[in-house]
Amino acid sequence: MSLVALILGAGANVGKGVRAAAQALKSQGYTVVVGSRSATKVDGASHAVNLDATQPETIKAAFAETEQFAGPPNVVVFNTSALTPPPGDAVSVPLEAFSRDVSFGTTGLYAAVQEAVAAFRKAPKQAPKAFIYTGNILPFVPANKPFFLTGGVSKVAAAYQMQLFGNSFKEENFGFYFASQISRTGGPVTMAQLSGLAHGVAYWNLIQRKEQGDWDLRFYEDGSEGPHEPVHLVFQP
């Protein structure tokens, strides 16, 4: 049985999570394809494709190239995102930048899900089918920090899509997840605290689920699942 994983968003800024996910999947017999603007391979990947999540046609092309190289992917990890801090007040982000950043969690993600569903239906029936969006807890905290405007709007839209698609494809057993690393207090983590190991463990556990379960996965620095308690902490830039 051919097992194929496509990781969308493997540029330098994503780093540890992508490498850990690619290595974990390779160790389990997956052929791993990664996609980024630079089409650069990471450790654990067998192939790299070019894509820009703000350009849906490149996402379609990335899936097509992946299928030609290794077969239709049965696991898709969506890592791409962007954040433009406002230079002044909350409405000072240029409209062009706002539109670009938000598109990662709206049209870019939707284009990837369309392609993923088509690929899942062509993949081996016995293979697990999982779409994992690398998130954070912005959709679950008070919207009181303009610094996170564009990233927050994008993540909220992405969370809604993952919940909707998780509910929509249960009969076909296609899993859709919004996965976020959290601190031991249930709050956000800094870039320095992001754990590649945690992402690898948490994502592999999601892929192995026999049923959809909860679309909202929050996990600790060791990859173990955390609680879904209300979050009242405030992000610090």
C-alpha cells in the first residue's frame, strides 16, 4: 500500500515542526513531499514542489506533481501562514497585506482542502486520511491585541473550516484537524518554545485515529493532548 504525505509550507520560517513531521512520517513508511515557494527539501522528504498558498493554482499544481511523483496523498499538513503587525492603530495594516495574510486561512486553505478530498478518494482505501492544519490558540482567546489582527483573522477562518469539514466528511472517515501547541497552563507558546518533537508526535497520533474525534487538538511540548479549557490569557508580541 502506497502511503504519501504532502506538507504544504516548508520554508525556513516553519522550521522544526515540518522537519519533525517529515521525519516521523518517513519512519512510518511514508513518501513525504514538501511544498514551499523555494521548493526546498527538508530532512525526511523525498521530493519538493513549488507552491505559494496565496496563489491557489500553485496548490492545485503541487497536488498534481505529488500524485505524479508518489501517488495521491492520504495525509496533508497545512503549515503556511503570515502575520503583518499594524504600524499604527488597529486599522493601519495596508489592505493589500491584510488580504494576503488572511488568504492563507481562507482561499489558500480551501483550495488545499478541495485537492485533498479529491486525493483521499483516490488513495488506497485502507490508508488513513487526515488533513492537519498547524494552528495556534488565537481563535480561542479574546481579540484584544491588534498586533495579531491578520494572523488572528486567518486562524479563526481556518478553525471554522476545519470544524466544518471534520463534521462534513465523517462518513468517508476523512479527518480534519486544527492542531495547536499550548503551554502547560493551556495558553500560548513562544516561537522559542515550539517543539518539533511535539508536532511530530501529535500529528502522528492524529493520523492514527480511527474516527474523526475532536477537530480541535491542543498538545503539550511532549506531544500529549491537552485540555480544551477556556483560555483567558493574552498573547504578548
